[in-house]
Amino acid sequence: MDISHRTIETNGLSMHVAEAGQGPLVLLCHGWPESWYSWRHQLKALAEAGYHAVAPDMRGYGKTDKPHDIDQYTLFQLTGDMVGAVSALGSTEAVVVGHDWGAPVAWHAALFRPDIFKAVAALSVPFRPRGSVLPTSVMPQTDTAMFYQLYFQEPGVAEREFENDVRATIMGTLVSTSGNAEPGDTANVGMVPRTGGWLSRRPMPTTLPPWLTQQDVDFYVEEFTRAGFRGGLNWYRNIDRNWALLAPWAGAKVTVPALYMVGDRDLVYRFRGMDQLVPNLKQHVPQLRNTIILEGCGHWTQQERPEEVNRALISFLKDNHR
């Protein structure tokens, strides 16, 4: 089953998509710093299972348009892109699947438009109900370090670090947050030194883990060398804006059937509060069908454990998307 590529028009954007198969539509939303390519193992498997699997380059990434203004990357624009994509792909409904930042897009697409998104699957990031205060105001920071999402806030700072050596950025980021990395200090999960930057704790690895090939690295390096990092980082720069915009949905629940998967070595799984949120996710997602914890898996769920992810997704889809 071959993967094909085309450009669609959605929500005022030209969006590059990779797709395979025919049948009910499944939208696959990637995170940072990735592209459609992070779903390379799922596209063919879902197509062979009888689905039309589509993985876009999300807004700001790859060959998709990259608006310059930061406020063009809120969850409203990102979910609007997915709503428009369903129509542009010739469908009226879909199951939406997301990993990393793609997971909040998937969760909120299902929250906003359950008439279109009949089910949702999320990898790494669970649905998080809206809190009572600005998110950045409670992110950890010390005199010597800050949470990485705070480090990403100032336009240009992270871009300069990451674009200085794209290969070191891609390899250091992917390997250091995978299940193959040495376990870090749980008290400093996601922290960036105030002097040194993101990569100071994520050095260039000398070898690649079994799930990541040099060809994979080359693909990501080429994509980010051409597209830059600003678009993806702008998603982080809307965290507080998203909080303000989501006030009407405070306390709202995701009501469609849902699946959640996470690696037990994923840095997100070790964030403060996840030990309470994940076991109680059904309070906020009442039709949660299953929570799958992948032992020894890091952050790059569908790339590190493609067979297990494919098996779980296809089983979930067979029950909820015919």
C-alpha cells in the first residue's frame, strides 16, 4: 500500500497531506518537532485495515503554510484546520488521532465538533481540563532553570538554538526523550538551564536506537532545515491565549469514544500532576474505552512502538468507526 502526497485547501491554508487507503477517514495529527512522517508506520497499517489514513503536515510545519503571526496558532485555528481538512478530503466525519501537541488538537476537535469527529485517540498527552489560572504562571522555574515551555515563549530564542545545528537538534531531542535514553532526574523533568539551552541536556547521541534510522533523521533534518522551527514553536506561544479562549468550555467533557496511550518513560507521563490525571481520565472523558501504558516506551509513541500502536488503533477503530 503506497503513501501518496497532495495539497489541500483548508481554513485558509494550503496543507500538505500524506495519505493511504480508502474507507472511513482517520486523521493523524503530529506533534513537535515532527511532521506527517512520524505516522509512516500507521498510514500503511490503517490503509490495509480498510481506512483512509491521512497525516497532514500541521500548520507551521513541513510543506504546509506557516503564518508568521503568533496568534495564528491557537487551538481554534488548529482544530479549524482539521474540520476543514475533513471536508477537503471528501468526508463528513472522521476519527481524529493525535500525538504530543497533536493530542490537544485531537481532544479539542472532538470536544468542539463531536458531530464530525466521532471518536478520538490520543498518544502521550491526555485531555487536560481547563485550570483556574494562566498555565505559564504555574510552570516550574528556579534561579538556574525553567520549564521548557517557558523557554520556548520568547520568539527567536529557541529558533536560534535549534537552527544553529538542525541535525544535533533532531537527534538530541528524539533520542533523549525516547525510551532508550538514560532515566533522568524526575525532579527536573522538562527543565532547561537558564544558561546552556535545551540541547545542553540533550547532547548529540553517538548511536541511534533501533526504532530510528539514519534515513529517518535525514528526513526530519531536511524538513526543518527548509521550514525552520518558528511555526511549531508558535504553538507553545499560545498556551495562555488558549486558556483565555477556552473559558466557555471550562468543565466541558469529551463525550465521544476515546483511547489513550502513553509510554511509562514518556516525559509527559512524568509531569507534575499526571499521576492523578491519567488514572482519573474517565472523569473528563466518560467514553474512554481504554488507557494503555506501554512499558519501556518513551515520548515518540507511534514511532517507538508501531506494532502495538497499530494493533490498538485498529481494534479501537473497528469498534468505533465503520
